[in-house]
Amino acid sequence: MGSKFLQEFKAFALKGNVMDLAVGVIIGGAFGKIVSSLVADVIMPLLGLLVGGINFTDLHITLKSAREVEGVMQPAVLLNYGNFLQTAFDFFVIAFSIFTFIRLLSKFQHKKAAEPVAPPAPTQEERLLTEIRDLLKESAEKKDTK
């Protein structure tokens, strides 16, 4: 029973679609990290500089200040909307990048599909049959003209 289960799992895991999906997830994860770094380390600091030196990840609203209760320091309760803005911007950059890539890929596929495919060269048999047809047609025309 266990052996059959492992064989079925192996057949499933080694199917082309599953392997393609796994590769896509791995590449997508790496791509997400690259875009997140681009947004966090390049775009957002420049945007922050343009709007007066604001670091978007530091933006927050203090709902409850930090305080000491019975000798224990209670941390402040913050609404970190700057992190949300950062994540939302990451999403839009990733979505735009994927849209652009898919659009480019689609144009490439349409261009490739639009190219007319040349018909294959006739085989020796087809050439001989064409010659026979032409000879028969010539012969019939000669009979009609007599």
C-alpha cells in the first residue's frame, strides 16, 4: 500500500505542469524579493526625498502611548500605515512588471504565430503524380482539338 502511494506521488510530482509550477513559484519568490528591494531601497527613498525627506516605513499613528504598569513597560500601540503603503507600492510595482512581461510575451507569440508557414516541399511521389496529371491533361486537350 505504501509503495503504491509513493509511486503515485512520484508520478504526480514529476509531471511537467507540477515541475513548471514549482519553478514558477521559486522564480516568482526571487523576483518578489528583487522588486521589494527596488521599492524599499531605491524608489521609496527617492519618493521620500521628493516629498520632504519622509521615510514611509516610519509613518504611523500612535493609538496608545507606551507606559509603565506595575513596573513593567507596556509598548505603544501603533497603526503602522507606512508599512502598508510600502507593501501596497511593492504590489503595484510587481503587478506592473508582470503585466509588462506577459504583454511582451503575448506580442512575441502573436508575432511568431502571424508568420506564414511555408508549405512543405512536394514529395517525389507528389511530383510524379503532378507530371502524370499534366500529361493526361495535355493528351485530352490534343484529342479535343482534332
